[in-house]
Amino acid sequence: MLGKLRRLNQDASKIALEESERLPSEERRRFLRSGLFTAGGAMVGGALAGIAPKALASTQYPPEIPPWTRSLGAGVVTDPYGVPSPFEKDVIRRNVPWLTADEVSSISFTPLQHLKGIITPNGLFFERHHAGRPEIDPQQHRLMIHGLVDRPIILSMEDLQRFPSVSQINFIECPANGGMEWRGAQLNSLQFLHGMVSCAEWTGVRLSTLLQEVGIKPEGKWLLAEGADGAAMTRSIPMEKALDDVIVAYAQNGEALRREQGYPVRLVVPGWEGNTHVKWLRRLEVGDKPWMQREETSKYTDLMPDGTAHGFTWVMEAKSVITSPCPEMPLKNKGIYQIEGLAWSGRGKVKAVDVSVDGGQNWQQAQLREPVMSKSLTRFALEWKWDGNPALLQSRVIDETGYVQPTLAQLKSVRGTNSIYHKNAIQTWKVNGDGSVVNVQLS
Amino acid sequence: MFSFHKTPRLLASTCCGVILASMPILGAAEPTGYYGYGETPTDEQIAAWDIDVRPDGKGLPEGSGSVDEGMTLFETHCSSCHGAFGEGMGRYPKLAGGEGTLTEDRPEKTVGSYWPYASTLWDYIHRAMPFFAPQSLTDDQVYALTAYVLNLNYIVDADFVANKETLPEVVMPNHDGFTWEDPRPVVNNERCMKDCKEEVTISDSAAGKNLTPSTTGPLDEGITE
């Protein structure tokens, strides 16, 4: 089997080599330097995996017939669990090394600039861990539900999956998304400015089903959710929300949760700050008061200019951002572009998105791309003819409650610059005459 | 796929009335739930996992610890990240000081300046500290460390002994600094479409600031503040 693959690869290499012999000498040298033919037998796993895009790009379109058309490709189960093309190697989660003390209690950002539609691929969903990503054996994992209930239970993951399941598409956003920018424009990147939001189809058991199964005592007004990680992360959730649309999720986009997303089971609390979506869920306790845990007192509270702080600010208010163009996706030359972006609201559906190309002096309503769902990312687009002059691009979402996304100046006038969390202001991208795009703030 | 059941009562009225009639969400205890999956935990199983502590002291175990005992433990288990006096090392959290800074340009949110409840300190040390060996301390050790960190912040005297009676009595300096009802929306933007403002001024730009890690190629580890 391996020998056969190797032969196939060598054949492909031979064809490509013949191809290169037809190139002018300068280009041929560059082609050979790309290293394609030095790998030899080591190229098992895809005949073309090692072909450098740059070396081939200039020569492999019409009238040329490229080597991948004149050879056999890799067989089925070459990758038993499929992975992206090696040409997509830059599309990865990234972190900001200076932001946190270490990578165990830290955050990574989704590459929104590369994503299409509204679903975040599982391998690119942003990560936030407080004590690293645990490696949990689902056979050994248990979810205990107790407290002010009639019938406390311990559920195995098999037990959990016997309950009726629901699936729903919801975004999760860390309330610190964009939190580095209260004092000024620092980061020049869509990924680092807005990549603490992702969206997936979650499948699991409605929390109300489980609470019904254990029977809540009349005085049970709050729920404590606790993780099985080294932070044993906890949040208090009021019963009204717990019985509304929360799910105890074990699957994400059709497969088991990724470890980074709480494998084997997590809470999904639609529209609420990411920290409440407790991962690696091991325990749910019903009580009569909130627990005032570290995450809901010293963290995830919003410090106001007068020195007081707002706690229990769970809802992620409506927000939008233009994802193309952006600093990572500059314009190339004058002409027609589709300005595209993402909008979402923790209070329900996106009703409309407006786009400005002059820094908010004038606005045009963008098109919303279906599907438009409650507490989900929604994609919008507006066609724009760029005349080559500098422009200031902005998007502004209006959600179904009528809430209009604020400007940064409006938000700062109330919240000051020290509240860290819940910065949902309008983003401004400056398009320069050369097509480059820069993160700017307006006064 | 996207149907929502607002409450179990709604569920009862729409699809499962028969089921819920025999299994009300608020009702007399039945031996098992409708589905009957899983096991009933023993008291010992519940006690072992039920580690949360509330401001009123609910959840605090027997045991105690003094400020002096806490100081020794702190040097061994905590000072490498938090500093000998809770001043914080590198980007690891500062635990003490910062009083009166919450309205300043650079507020320091510490246990003393910001945390509203002393119970949270016991709960968090017990569940998640030391960072590299969570849930490795005894209850007495957690009491002692709690007492020491409170003393570092001048909230309790040097002779303070923390236990399940004394800890809920501690009133934190910033206890009244929080509102626990979300006031938002607090900003009301108008949906203006034409001639919305007279001039546009750029107040700041990320251009030229060397703070952004690379967004192509391998992960960037070289950037420092």
C-alpha cells in the first residue's frame, strides 16, 4: 500500500518535473528550489501536499494542464479524520502572548477574516481556559444534579444521551472581546479585535428537561454550574434563564464537543456571556441564592467611572463588525466589492444592519443573509464601489428589541474606560488609498 | 430544530401534558424521575463534590486557620506568583493593596480594594489554588490562607482565626460597591441614516503600534509588551 502510494507520488513528481523543464530557466530554478522533489518517498499522504502554491501558480492555469490533473490523488482514508488543505495552514486560532501570564489561563482568537457563512469550524472555535484544557475520559465523567431538588441524580454520559435531544445554533462570545481597546486603538487585526466570538450548532438536553427529572423545590431560584477542570469554574444562573433556553450540550456541529469546548459536556446559555457556558460540566446545584463566586464578583463585573461596579451583566448586547475588508483582508484595486460582516445579539434576532463608508455620516441598509436566527451570528453584505479614495467603514446592528449598536464615544461616555467587559461599540476600519485597512477610533 | 419551550409549564400545555401531570416540576417527591436514568447519589458522594461556599457561610466546613499559619503556607504555595505580600508577580494577580484606586485611571482590583465577599476567597482558594495543584490543600490550610490574605489587606487583625463562624462576619471594604441588577441598555444610539454628523475625526489609530501578533504563518511568540 505504502509502496504504491510512493510510486504514485513519484509519478506525480515526475510529471511536475517534466512540467518545470518547459519553463524558462529563471522560473525553473525557482520551481526546483521550492523543494518539491527533494522530499521523495517522504511525500506519502498526498501527492500534491508538498507543492508550494507560489511555484505552481504562475504556470498551472490555461493553457497549462496542471500535474494534479495528470496524476492520481490520495486515496480514501489517507486522512481518516479529514484536515484542511495544507494551503490553508494560516487559518488557525492565534493568541496575544503579552495579554496573559501564561497559556494555561488564557484566550485564543477565531480567524473571522477567513470564515464564511455563520458556523465556526470546530477546530477554529475560540478558546478560553482558566486552568488549561483537561483530558477527560467520558466513561469516567459524571454530571451530578443536587441541592434543592426532590431527587438528586448522578448521570453518566450514556445516561445523558438517552434524554430527548435538541439542536440549536448559538454564538458564544467572551465579554472581554475587544476589551483591550477601551483606551485607544491598539491591535490592527480583525482576529485579535473580535475573534472571541464563535458560533456552532449545539446538541444536547434541554436543561429544563433535566430539572424536571430531578424536581425543583419551590425555594429553588438559582443554579450553580461547575466545571471539572482545574479551575472547577463556577457561575450562578437564575432559574428563569435555566428553564428558558439553556442546554446541556454534548455535541458541536454534529460531532462530540471538542476538548477545548468542554468535552464531554458543557452548558450553553444562549446570548449570555461566554463565561456562563461552563465547560467540562460536572455539577449543577439548585439553591435559593446566588453563590457570589470568584468569576461573578472579582471578574466579569463592570467597573464604572464612579468606582462602583455592575454585576450579573449576563446578556451580550447587539454587536456587528465588517469582516471583509479588514486589516487582514485589504482591498486590491478600485472597483466593486461586497462589504461583508457578522452581526449578533444576545437578546434575540438581528433586525437590520446598516453600513457607512464615511465614518458614520451617512448609512445604507445592508442585506441580511439567511438564515437569521435568535442569538446566532448573522451575516450581512452591502455592495460598494470603491473609487480608490480613503474611506471609513462601519457597521451598525439593530436587534429585534430595537436596540441600536452604540458608537465607542457613546459607550465610553457612560462606562468610562475601565469596565473591560461588554465593549460592543461600532468598529471603524480606515481604508487607505493603497487599499490597506487600519483599525481606527473616532472621537 | 429551533423550537423553544419557555418553561416546563408551556411544555405541559403543548406536548406532554400526560407526562407532566404525573411528574410536576414543583411537587411531592417521587422515588425516581420520569425517565429514571442515572443513579441516586449517596450523601457521601454529594458532600465530596459539593464544595461551594456562599457569603452567608453555607458550605464552610469545620476547621480553622490563623494569620500566622497562613503566612508560612503563603510563602510556600502562593508567593511565587502572587509575591510575598500579595503584590503580584508579572501578570499574575495582585491580591493586596489598591484601596481607593477604583476611580483612578489605572484601578487596582484586589481582594481588599474590590472583592465584595470574604467567602469567595475561601471558596476560590479551596477549589482552584494553588494554580499548579488545585484542590490539594486541607480545609485548615484554606482557612489559614484566607486569614492571611485578609490580613495582608488590613481587613482582619494579626490575631484573626478564620473558621465557619468568623469568616461570614467579615465585611469587605467594597461590599457596597456593586449593583447586582443589570442596568443595560445604558446607551441609546439613534438609527440616523443621512447627514448624521458634521465632521468625522480620527482620535486614534492602531497603525504603527507594534502590538499586533502576526496573523499569517506560524504562531507568533516573539512579541512582548
